[in-house]
Amino acid sequence: MPSAQPRYSKEEFSRRGEEFYDRKVRPHIVEGDKGKFVAIDIETGDYEIDADELAASDRLLEHHHNAQVWLIRVGSRYVRRFGLQRVLAEA
């Protein structure tokens, strides 16, 4: 299935995703969802939650073939982290 073409600026895309997350998703998050991915269609507000980002996105796209998918990881500001992470150890 071809991917949907962006219909929004990066700023508007992010704004809509964050707004839907705060208004529609966050109230339904439970402790067991921490670390899972939320795929949100920024046009309809429909969403899917899964430990696997592709599974969440694929399920959303099954229902909304032309969805504008915004991803967020529950409990984090980022979907992915790159680079080294510091590990503090006592000598």
C-alpha cells in the first residue's frame, strides 16, 4: 500500500498530533501502556496503541487508508532516541 502524501506543514502536523493525544488518548492511558506506541490519524483523531509501532500504524491504516499518521511513545517526548546513553556506575 503506498504511503499517504503529507497534507500539512510539519508544525501543523505536530500540533494536531499533540492536540489529539492530549484530548483523546491521554485520558485513556493506563500504567501498562508506558513505553507503547500510539499511532494517531491527525484528521479523524482515531488511534491505535501497541508495543510495536508498525502494528499500531498498520491497524490504523486498515481503517483509514489515507490516514496522516502521527506517532508518539507513551511516557516519552520521543518515538526513538539516537546516540549513546550514559550509564553511571560506581567505581
